[in-house]
Amino acid sequence: MLSNAMFYRFVCATDANYSLNNRLAVLLITVIAVSCFDLLTLEFATAELEDLDLSNHAADTSSGTMFNQVFWLSLFGLSGFMVLRNPVQFRKLLFAQTPLVVLAVLALASATWALAPDIAGRRAILQIIVIFSVFVGVCYLKTPYQAPLIFYRVATAALAMNLLAIGLGCFDKDGYFYGIHGHKNILGATALIALFLGVAVRHLYAHQIYRSLNNAYLLIWLMLLVISMSKTSMGLCVLVPSLVIGSQLVARTFNVNLGILLLFMMTVIALGVVIVMSMHDLHLQGFAGLFLADASFTGRDYIWAFLLEQIDQRWLLGHGYGSFWGIGLDSPNIRHGRGFLTLLNQGHNGYLDLLAILGWVGMACYLWVLQQFASQSGRIRRTQPALFSLCWMLLVLTLLHNVTESSILRGYSALWVIQLIVFALVARAAIEKEEPQ
């Protein structure tokens, strides 16, 4: 009786009619959220690049940990059990995002042309397991609104652990706070996700949560964002809401799809940058220098130049999924790179990394995924405005974050899992809107 009462309170249940799959879905999404907020692997210490040995680092990054393998295989087993109990419901949701299925199949097929076929195959299977588990969890929740609530609950636990980390002195050598996440930029992105979830839950569950606790939650996460000194995340904290809210106002005024509008705006901005650079004979660093104190993006321009050279060699299908960074001493960055490039395991740009592993075919598939999301989200804009806004906020956050970091199609990266959650939520909401009540 007590466990039932705790369960209903945890999900803010309004009735007691929960099937076994409904309950297991809550468990599945909770465990995935715990993983996203780094509560399974608390990192109270951080390593600097100069402290890493190349041979050991190459070996470590080319093989997964036993814990992660067992963790995701366990979720896969639980997910499979749930699907067997009601396969029709899951089939509807999965094929509502057919482009994502195609992208996953492409990743698996790329093992046939990858630089490291065994590693590519293993990582592609893991990616399929992650996608499968996320979609199963969202599919069998009693209501899609429970997903942001569950993540909010877990974010509260992560907040408590980060406050503990302050007392433990989890600051890097420059004095930036990284909490339980191992790096200030990861903490910054986590804080942003937590803030957006807190605001959304405040509206979705206005009568079921304590507003005073929600106020404290938002205030402390904002404080953690500030002391992390993650410039990217602090900028996105202002830019993302402004971009999404402003675009929504324009979309409503002219009755156009928000996704198409955002795509148009980003295309216009990109073309404007190219035109200005061409008129003044500027390279990227020279153009950035007009606006930024650090025009090299903290050395990222060097990484991107190297990536573009490698992409040009395999521009159509790429080097194979998971077969560019972290495949041992045969990794292109180790064989052809110099200096700190040899110690990296990502290109600090999700779009360039996607081109590096799956080429322009992979990029086209990913754009198809985004187009499907935009189309489906347009169907729920009026009927579920809070869910619509939250999903767009989280998606735009992850898309902009990938300009300087990499998470697209990247294993169980928290920001990639958030994208998957968003895709699944919107697909489910669109399906339920079309089905007769």
C-alpha cells in the first residue's frame, strides 16, 4: 500500500488504473533519466588532456565499459518484455519516426565499410538498443506528460548531489565548478535541461507540485549554471527561449509551421554569414573575430579544419558509424593529427562528426528526422502548447549545443537521449491526436 502511494505521488497520478507496462515504463524512463543526469557514474574528479597517456587513452576509448554494456542490455531486456506484451502500440510509435529507423539501419550497415568494422557494429547495436529503450519507455507511459515530470524528479536528486559536490570542492584548476559531471560544459548543459524541465513542469503540473520548492529548484540550478562558467550554456540560456518564443509568435501570426520557419531563419543566417565572408574575403576565424574575443572557439577551429580534410576523403558514406574517433591507434586523429588532436574523442561539432561517420547520406537522414519532428509537432501546437514548447526548447538547445560540442547519434550521450525523448514524445502526441477518442 505504501509503495503504491509513493508511486502515485511520484508520477502525480490522478487515477489508480495503471497496467504493468505503465508501471514498467515509469521505471524505464526513471533509470534512463538517472543515467542522463550522471547519477550512475558520479565524477567528483576530472582529468586534463595533458595528463593523459596516448596509448592508454586510445585503448580506453576504443572499448566500452562492462557497466554500460550490462546497463543497456538490461534495459533492452526489460524493453523487449514490455513490447511483447503489446507490440501493436510500440509499432505505431516507432514507425511514426521512420526516418530515425532508417538512420539507425544506416549506422548498422556502415559496419560493412567502416575503418573498424567490429567496433562500428558493436557501437551501432548499442545505438539501436538506446533508441529502442527510449521509445519503449515513452510508448507505454500512461501519459506523455509523465516523461518531463520524471526527468524533473531525477533532476532534483542531481541538484542535491551537485550541492554536495560544492562542499567536496569539485572545481577544476581554473576554478570552474563541474559538480558530479566531470566537466563544466557538461554541468552547464545539464543545468539548462534541468531549468527548461522545471519551467515546463511548473505549467504542466501547476496544482500537483509545490511552487516554493520549484522556485528553489530553478534558483539553485541557475546558480550552478553561473558558477560552472560554461559560456556556451549561459548564452544558450538566453538564446534558446528567445529564438523559440519569438519564432512561435511569428509562426502564429503568419500561420506557418514552426519547424519550417526555424529552418528558414537558420538558412538565411548561414547564407548571410557566407555572403559577408565572401564580400570581405574572410575565413571563419576572421569572421568570428569581428564579434568574439576568442575567434578560434577555444582551439576548435583547428579541430574543425582537420575534420573537414578527413570528411572530404569519404564525403558520401563517411568512415563508418563510431569509426572515426576512439578506435584505437588507427583512429584518423591519431594517424593524421598532431598535438592535442591525438587525445580527442570528438570533434566538438556534432554536424561535422555526423558527416565524418556517415557522410552526406547520414546528414540527409538526420535532416529527414528533424523534418518529421517539425511536421508532427505542428499537429499538437494548439492542443498541447506546453508540451509543444518544451520539446522545441529542448530540441533547439541540443541542436545549437552541437555547434561546439558533439552529441548527435553519439551512443548514450545525455543530449542525444534528450533528443530521442523529444522525438518520441512528439510522435506519440501526434498519433494520439489522430486516433479517435
